[in-house]
Amino acid sequence: MKYQIADAKKLVVKIGSSLIVNNSTGEIHREWLQSFIHDIVQCWRRGQNIIIVSSGAIPLGRRHLKLKNRVLQLEEKQAAAAVGQIKLAHVYQEMLAEHGITGAQILLTLDDSENRRRYLNAKNTLETLLNLRAIPVINENDTVATAEIRFGDNDRLAARVAQMIGADHLVLLSDIEGLYTANPQLNSKATLIREVTQLTPDILAMASDSITQYGSGGMVTKLAAAKIAFSSGCKMVIAAGKHFNPLMRIDSVSEHTWFIPDTTPANARKNWIAQHLKPKGNIVIDAGAVTALFQGKSLLSVGVKAIQGEFHKGDAVCILNLEQKEIARGLINYAAHAAEKIKGLHSSEFEKILGYSAGEEMIHRDNLVLNRSENK
Ligand code: GLU
């Protein structure tokens, strides 16, 4: 196969409700889930970082609460999610533990991916869990997410998570093989598109044609996820999940739709820092620090001469040389008032001066974009 799950370093896998919850009984589809977890374990054993985004809380809780088959009010959905989520978390924990793996539950809202401080907290927690070799299992925090702050669908939630952690592969497992040229149930000439490299108007039109057929998430939310994945340099695949071992199957058959961006997560991130974030302040650094940056190093506080402007931890700032020329941009690990106190000092003193340390780098090299024209 041209593209493979086996090539992923950081992999986000989203599974839809219809796969995990048996439609007629409202129970967890245990046999299927076991085979899915088996695939996840295989990826984990070969050293891949994996995050699962799992739906299913609402249908599971709805059944348990005996809420009849009708359209639920938002509060009823939230109540159902509260009941269903605990069941969902339990089954993941139990099935991962059978393989000696730690599962970790994270519930997110749209707000957590848009508010800078909450975004950084969620990102740091996810990265820490991955470093500890745990497998995060994510769902939307349906119980607190009111209409305005809801994703409402886990396709976009999964894409945001992939973007947040710089994942290189995103898998959307659902009840269809992928994107078709037209609705395959209505049009016998409809064909599966195997590779998409751009979200052209034609591609977007194909999705709207198939809305009703594909249930709640539908193709529209999958293309919204693809848009996020493209902008983050993350490859994405839509694949049929109903088979057993659905992840391993992706690498052995070719009936899926792959979305292939023309950039990598690292470059997409640098582009975002350089082009899309408004710098909130300046960091003036000495000549030694300039040389270190152009050698690919992080910015340490010892080389920092002055702090200008008001900014928070995680904000974008310009890095200036002593002639006040911008030589780079980056995301800073310290707020302006803290940066002011530690400028010129070695990281061993941070704890004493600030009462904490947010790492020895003032700006990590992964969060730095150099202005190459200033490198003489
Ligand atoms: N968060 C919802 C649930 O757990 C699912 C949303 C979706 O399937 O896209 O039921």
C-alpha cells in the first residue's frame, strides 16, 4: 500500500458510535472492541504513540436510562453522556489492562482547543501521558458542553486533537469505506476516491450529496476534519470500521480514502507560528544566543537581554537581535513578568526566583521559526 498506518509516529484513531455500540441491544459490541484494542496494542508495541477518540457515551447512557427512541433534549443527551461515559471508560480500561497497558480518560470541549491556556494544558497532559506510554481515550465532555461550546461530532474533535499533539496520521473509522463521487446507494456509477490531495469545491460537493446516508457525523464533518488535518500537515484516512481488526485492515486492503497534505506537522506548525499568530511582545537577545539559534538550538534565558510587551505563557513573540532586527518568532514558555525576572540567568535559578520552573528553555526550538534572511 502507498500509505500505511504502520508508518505513523503519532496516531489518532476515532471510532464512531455505530461501531462500538450495538444498535439493536444498546450494549457495547465487546467482540469488535476487543479486536480493535488488539490492533491498538500492536501499534503500541511497535512504539507508535496512540490516542483513541471514542464516541458512544450518549447511545450507551440513553439505553441505560431507558430514554425512548426520540430526539433528545440537550440536557437529556448530557445526562445520557454522564451515564454512558463511565461505562465507556471502564471497558477501555479493562480491555487495555488485559494487555498490561494503562488507559487514561480525557474529556474535552471545543473551548479547550480554542482557549490558549486550556489548549496548552490539554496538550501538555496528552504529551505527558504519551511519554508515560499510556493510551489516552478521549471523548467530548458532553455533560458540560452547551450548544455554543460543543464540537457536536467527534470527527472534528479528533482532528483538533491530532493538530494539538502534532500527529502525523489520523484515522476515522466509520460505517463507510470512504468518500464516494456520489451517494453509492442512489447512484450505481458512484466510485470510491482513494486519494485526495486538495479540498476542491468538487470534493466538498460530494460530501453534501451524501449527508443523509451517513448518519449523525456524516461526510460533512469528516471533510471538516480533513480541512483541519490538511492545515496541520497530518495524513488522514476514512476507512470502514465494521470489520474485525479494522486498523490492521487499513494496511492490507486499499478500499479507503486517504487525504494527503503537502506539508508535515512540523512545517505546518512553523507556518502557523510565523504567519498566523500575532506577536504579543519582543525578546531581545545577545549575539551568542543568535548564533545558538541558527545552530538549531533552543532559546535559553542566559542570552536574553530585554523583554518588551505584555504576553502570557504560550503566546507568540518576536525575537530581536541587539540591533532590534527580528531574527525569529516563537512561542514563549514564560509570561512577560516571569521572563523579566529570569532574563540573563541560568535555568538552575528559576525555581528560587519564580517558585517554579516551566522548563529550561525560554522558547523551545520546536516552537521557533528563524528568519533565514537575517542569518549572515
Ligand atoms: N460525544 C458523543 C458520544 O459519546 C459522540 C459524538 C460523535 O459521535 O460524533 O456519544
